[in-house]
Amino acid sequence: MTPLLDVSDLSIGFGAAESVVRDVNFRVMPGETLALVGESGSGKTITCRSVLRILPEVAQIRSGSITFASPNGPTVDLMDISERAMRSIRGDQISMIFQEPMRSLSPLHRLGDQVSEVLKLHRDMTKRDAKAAVLETFDRVGFPDPLRVWRAYPFEMSGGMRQRAMIAMAMVAKPDLLIADEPTTALDVTTQAQVLGLIKDLQQDTGMAVILVTHDLGVVANMAESVVVMNKGRIMESGPAAAILGAPAHGYTKKLFAAAPAIPKVAEPARTERGTDHILEMHNVSKTFTMRSGGWSQPTIVTACHEVNLTLERGKTVAVVGESGSGKTTCARIALGAEVPDPGSDVIFRPSQDQDPIHINAMSPAERVAFQRQAQMVFQDPYSSLSPRMRIHQTMTEPMEIHDIGTRSERREKAEEMLRWVGLNSSMLSRYPHAFSGGQRQRLSIARALTLDPVLLVCDEPTSALDVSVQEQILSLLEDIRDRMGLSYLFISHDLAVVARIADEVAVMRQGVVVEQAAPDTLFYDPRHPYTRALIAAQPTPDINRPIDLNLVAKGAGSPASWPDEFRFEGVAAPALQELEPGHKVRCHV
């Protein structure tokens, strides 16, 4: 059989430096899924971008050929055809899902218009037919209200929602080859499972082939027939997925397996011992937003979180887990005073055990300044959280300048000390953020948050955009800093394997309400709620013989109105959290 795509002896470089991709060879057969696996900086993405000829202007393809055998057209060398001919292939016969959706979507156009543009350009559809096709695709990628998404702008969507829109844009034309560059990195595990299932369904329906760029070996086990492992621009190992996942031969592949997080196998529930020294308390916290409306329709009221109650002990970690749009980040912003909750909500912060509590919602200006020194945040996206116009020494010393801490030399010394704490060299202070990898940028973000010596750190998906080996380093770093500084963490995540490692207590959120709350071992030993069970079932494992159970995922990730009678509710009219056993609360009818 003729390969759909044949990449032969591909080498890519920049300027006079050595090639960053060297002698890469692989083939993709029609209907096949090939996984390109490796750490950040291994050359996976630039290899895939060369297929669509969307490399940076300074990049040089120094050798090789890329042959595409379209099922409905002639076989062409993508390196030799004109740009006009390439435009007719790009987005139609070959589509790409990019890793960072906010950079790939226009902030000035509605999502519906952006996704339907593909059909207008390549399918010559009417506006009405294109809208119908896009709404159907929005529904298939898991949007609960496709019409609302059609009218929305990218900035009105969460990171996971934007990624779903990018996936819809790539799939709506039903291409012959889909290049998916970390398509599920920013998604929660239930949505990830559904999206992977969707890609498989489209492959069966259309015969589409897929190049899956990922660092997640669990995703590879569920999707790929063939695997190519890359490191530093070279292929380390390639072959059938069953052979590589079952018995990896190269040391680098074995290293990736060792770094992959996994949900622990728990033999018994955790013992619950609750202290009385609480650094943060959230009582009946609710937040609603009024969304603007189009035309003459009434504004829409959206409930981001409803009657959330959380208690964080000093020196401990409480994790809030849930899918994109469940209200996790809203809770974190309310805890930091960056968002004003609805009346009746109360957030209490205690800087130390012997100090008077501070009500976050009623702080005076002086109290707010003091609070901002003691509570800091590490953001999800290490690329957007650092100013590209500021050198690292400016970024690191800026918080101390704002709070008038120390002299200029003392601030620089503090910055150097914090860099050493996160495993970076003080010589890096003169660089700009673009000179660092994603993992290094996340370390810089953590170091910047630590310059004010906070007692509370809110971590919003700090490892979701990182490959497994870098993720392992960041989690070890956070654990070490917590123990050395006595920090308390409010940890936001969608990854139960990450949470199992770092958290002392876990609150599972769905559609704005906490549905289950317990210590990690208890939660994994005896999950009660259907949504918690869906999260556990959706966690991919690097075992080709243990595929994701999409039926179990669909049951728990479906509408709350479809859950068993014991847990069923509509809107925010949910049953109360019931303590079924000490330290284990479940939202259910008694």
C-alpha cells in the first residue's frame, strides 16, 4: 500500500547552527495513527510544521523530501509545489490542531465565523450550510451549548473550551491527514477521553490518518498503531505501538515511562486526622456572571461556582479537580481576592496561627497590600505569565519594587537566591523569556511568586502544559519548596495522577459544585460519585491492553440529570454534601 505521507531524510536548521532535526524518516499509512513522542524541544512540532510549510522564515530545510499521496489527487512532493497549490492542501486535505489555542484563534472574530471559514474556503458552502456543519461539529467535540459557542469570542472561553474549538476547526472539513500537536494537553481527562474517541470515530467514518504529537504515553497506548520516539532532533526508536509500549528498547523511552504519573493502587482508605490551624477557609462561596446577549434576547446568567466550602490547613495542600469550565479557577481567583464573590460568601485568611483572621471580601487597602505579599499565584501558561519585553531580573525584582522591599542590590540577591531554589542559574537573569523552554519558564514563574516570601501559593494547572519528565521535576520542586518554606498550596488541576502525588485533600468539582471531597487514598480506594469514577476511568495508562472505558467516562461526564437517582440534579439545585464516613463527603440524596 502507498503511504499517505512519506517523510524521508528530513533535516531542519536555523542560521549557521547545527540542525535541530536530523535525518528524520517515517511513513503514515491511510487511516493509521502514528504518534510522535518526546520531550519539549525534541523536534516533534517543527517536523510536523514542515509538512504544512509553516516554519519560521529563518528556518532552513537542509535536506529531505515530504511526499503526500492524496486519495483524491496526484502524489506530490510538498517541498516542491507552489505556495498557491500548498494553500489548497493546507486546511483541507491536511489539517493541524495547534497546542496553544489562544495564539491560534483571532481575538477579534467569533468562534463560529472562524471555524466556518474553513468550509467557505475549501467546500464553497453557503453560510447556512456551513453553520449547520459547524454546530454539529461543536456538539461532537463536547460543547454543551453549541449555539452559545458559535456567538462567543475566544476570550470568553476557558483554555479547555478554546482547545475544543481548535479541534473542531481542524476536523470540520474531514481532512485526509490530521496533524494533532498535543491536542489534549490543556484538556481535562474526561474531555480528553471524549476527544480521543471522537478522533477515532472520524477515522472510521472518513479513513482519516493522524499524526499525534504527544508526550503522554497513556494517550499513545489508546490511539496509536505506530510510534516514533524523538529526542534532540533525532529518532531514538520507532516501530509498532505494541512492541515499543510493551518492551521499550532505548534508554530514553524507558526514561519517559519512568516519569509518567499514574493513579496509585490503593488497598485501604486514608486515615483522616484534621488539624485546627487553618490558613484559608471558604464558606458558601458562589459566583455568577452575567453574559452579554446578542440582539434583543435577555442576558444569560452563568453560575461559575455554587456554595463551595473548602478548608486549607497550614502547611498542607488542597487540590480542586474538575473539567474545564467547572469553576476551579474562579474559586482560586476568589481565594486570592481577584474576583468578588456573590453576597453571602465568605473567605477567611489567617497569615499565622496567632494573628487575627482577615476577611478577603472586606479588606481595607492596607490589608489588601499585606495580603498580596502573603498570597501568590502560579499560572497555567508559562508562556503568557512572563512579559516578553522584560529581562528576567526585571521580572523577578518587580514584585519587591512594588512592595518597596529592600535595596536594589538586595532585590537582585533575592532574585538570584530564588533562581537557585528552583534549580536555575543566576547568569540567566539577563535573558528574555523567549530564551527558555516551557519547563524553565514555569520554574521562573514559581521563583517570581516566591520572591515575596508568601505563606499561601495558589497553583492553577502549573504542570498541564509540560511534558512528563518536566512535570515530574516541577512537582518535585513544589514539594521541596512546600516542605522547606512551610507553604500551603491551593492546587488546581484536571489530572488525578498529579493530584494523587501532591495533595492532602481533594475536592472534585463539576459544573460549579463540589460533588465529592476526601483524602486522595480514600478517593481512589472508594470513589462514590459517578463523575469521580469517570475521572479515574478517563486517566490514560501506558498499557495497550488497558484502553480507556469510554462508556464509563460518558456516564459520569454526561449531564447531571442523567446520573443515577442518588446523585441526579439539574442546574445548581444539587443535593447537599453528605459525610458518608469521616473525611469523605459526597453530594447525594439520602
